[in-house]
Amino acid sequence: MAKHIFVIGGVLSSLGKGIASASIGFLLQKMGYKVAMQKLDPYLNVDPGTMSPFQHGEVFVTEDGAETDLDLGHYERFTGLATNRNSNTTSGVIYENVIKKERKGEYLGKTVQVIPHVTNEIKRFIKKLAVDNDIVITEIGGTVGDIESLPFLEAVRQFRLEVGYENSMFIFLSYVPYIPTAGEVKTKPTQHSAYKLREIGIQPDILLCRCEKELDEEIKQKIALFTNVSEKNVFSAIDVDCVYEIPKIYFDDGMQSRICQHLRIEERNVDFSRWDTFLNNIKNPQDGNIKIAICGKYIEHKDAYKSVVESLYHAAAWNNVKLYIKWIDSEAQYTSQEYHSLLNDVDAILVPGGFGIRGIDGKIEIVKYARTNKIPFLGICLGMQVASIEFAKNVCNIEDAYSSEFNENCKNPVIALMPDQKYIDDIGGSMRLGAYPCKLTPDSLAFSIYKQENITERHRHRYEFNNKYRDIFEKHGMKFSGTSPDDLLIEIIEIDNHPFYLGVQYHPEFKSNPENPHPIFSAFIKAAKNN
Ligand code: GLN
């Protein structure tokens, strides 16, 4: 029977529940347990696919094509394990399922209620992940006291009753602020939040207190007394410079022992060797600094590019360089001259994914700058599409080249919807979502990076390179070094006589982690370093 850990947040949002859950996942996974992680989101959207990155940050895409919360990215990066469609659900899905069942008459005329029908649906979802896994870690979105998260908390309260104490554990992430005018930390918000949790029948087993500095014993005793948690189970979760330090901090504090004792599982060795090398490289890089420009329209909300940024850090660490990111607002309508002065101190340029016409002209200028000045360039998804438009305009002299995403009636849609749509997934409307195979051309930059002919990468887009323009592009020196195995879809573009120019229709950033940086990012950073 799988053991369950529930991670619940109190006091306020943004305490880093995702990272805390991922760090616990890391420790258990490294002990050799089969771990699965999931996030329950209290909002009513069916998935985050249609939510604005300005508000919600990145949409993380799983291998099987689910558009999910960005916390799943943390889970994958910390555990190295792939999540899937069953790793994220929302109140929207839960209620949708209950209502569908009601319409089909599955409740046999009973009054359909939050308890037990909605809570049963939630428990059913949690149990899905328990199959073939030793430990399921379930993070509950939102903060204790929110109306929205109540059904989830009620469901996990019932869950404990069903599976028993030693098969379930509640970890409560709270906040202990330091108040400068009083010159001390305050435990009251944590006390009240824990009362609130107990009010709904959940007694936390472990308390993780976010704080600026390590809490002293006296404070921990006080928190333990008021929250009814054993003092040994009250941990400080201090602010850190780099989130990847957190598993080690938990480990040094002995959290794994407390978890193993509670769940009655064997405490095994945790091998930190590769992780430590990575951390050491991040903190003390030996080969200098590099500066990478990321050009996008969501730069005010950097979480929108979470996986891209993390992938750059992973690759920088293994290249032994310190990474600086220069954010360039593609919507700012700079002149070419201004772009030149903005970009002349960067070692490489990355244009990430995105949707819609806003900022496109700026991106075209930026890609032109990278191509003509021979600055290492990586275009991801929309970035690759913009690179194609730029190449069409400025190299192939197709003046009105564009994407039909930005102008349905444009005369030369070098990026367009595929006529037969055979690759399209139902979920997410007409998007190509999730992992798709790609065949690489030998003797290409792409092949030299992956060192194999067949790869799979994750996608999230509607539009594709328009095959009508293949010949003219090739005539002008564009190489299509990666295509779908049936050769219908262009997956990778590159050009010769450039230190590094690569556009990929997929999102390599979803498959990078600190122990195994993605080869594209490694090669890109290496090119930046040599620039
Ligand atoms: N907007 C583009 C498309 O739908 C690119 C999407 C992306 O960058 N993820 O094809």
C-alpha cells in the first residue's frame, strides 16, 4: 500500500510549497523509494492552459500532453521523474467529473453534495497515483482558510481516516515573520493557521516554518506547544539564495528521519554526490561569467519563463560559468539602434515561446541581430517561428512573410496551421501537446548536440513551419535538421557559418534538471562561453 504525504500551506501564499514538496520528493526518491507527486489546485479553471502567464506563470507540459501548474516543473527538476496527466487536477475538473456523473445518473438519484461526492472524487484522483508507487506526495494549492481549498482539505482529512496514521502524513508549511520594530520573530500567524487547520480536523505532523533565520529552540518549543506538534517535528525553512540547496538543508536537519519514522519505512542513504557538484559549480564557477539575453513579452512576470531560466542555470553550472540574465522587453518598440546598444554586451540570445502578435516585431529585430552579428541564438517554439519569419524576410526576400497566427490572411504564411491537422490532440483544442518523436539529420548541429538520431521532445503549439517554403529556405542556406519521422513537420532549423543558431519547434526546457542539464542548453551555454 502506498504511503501518502500531504503538503498544506498556511498564513500566506508564495511560501514555496512547490519547492518544499519537491525537496521532500527528492529525499525519498534518492532513498530508492518509488515516488509520485501531484498538485491539487483549488481554482475552477479546468487546467492552466488558458490562464495568462502574466498571472499564473508558466504552463508546464507533461510527456503525455497535459498543460499543468508550474509546480510540476519543480517536481520533475528535483526528482528527475516525469509527471503525467494524473499529477495535477483542479476544482474545475473535480466538479466537472461530478456533474457529468450526475447527468449520467451514476448517483442513483441521491442528492449530490460536496461531502461525500466531491470529496470522493478528490480521493479517487489522489488514489490514481498510488498504483505502483511507494509514496505519493500531494501538494494542496491555496492557503488554509480559503473557501476554495476546503473540499480538498476535507478530502485529505477523510483520507487519513481511511488509510491510517502510519500511512499518511500532513506537512504544514507556515510563516514565522521577523518584526524589526519588535526585534523578534512572531509565532502568532502560525498558531492561528494551525488552529484553522485543526478546526477542519487536520493535525499537522510536521511543521515547516518559513523564516529569515534559523528559529531558536525556545521559539520552536513555543510553536510546538501551540500547534500540538512534537518539537522534534518543527523545522525552520530559511530563505536561501538557490532553491536547489533546500533538499540538503532538510536533510541536515533530519527531516527524512522524521518522515521515515512516521511512515514506518526504512531510512536509507541519500546520495548527494552529483547534486553537490552541481551546487558547488553554481556557487563557485571557475570559468567566469556569461550574460544571456531573454527576449519576451512576459518579462515583468519571470515565472512565465520558469523552466527556460532553470534550464539555463543547470547548463551554466555544468559549464562552470556564472549566469547573468538580461531581460529584454520585446514589446518596448526599441529602434534598431537601441537594440544594438541593448544587446552588444550579451554573449547569447534566447527567444522563448509565446502566443499572439504582441512583441513580434521586436523579436524579429532581435533574431536578425543575433543572426547577422553571429551571436549564439536559441529560438524556442515561437522563437523558432520568429526566426523562420526573419529568415524569410531578410534572407529569402519574402517581404510579407509572417505567421497566420498574427494575420490569418497574410500572403506568405511561412508559419501556418497544418492542412490535415493529423497531429492534433483533443485536449487543449487544436494544440500539439506533449512528447513527439523527432528524427535528426546526421551532420548537423542538432545531431552533434543529441548524439543520436531519434529523440522525443515536448510540444505546446498550434502553428507549424509551412512546407511550401522548404525549398526556398534550403536554397538560401537554412537546414531543417530535425523533422517528424514522416518528414511532415519541421522540428529544428539551423544555419551554417554561425557559431550557434538553432530554432526548435518544441520545448527542451521541460526536460532539464540539475543533475542532467538538457544537451541543447549545455551546447548553447558552451557557445555563449566561447563567444
Ligand atoms: N504561438 C505559437 C503557436 O501556437 C507558438 C507557441 C509557443 O511558443 N509555445 O504555434
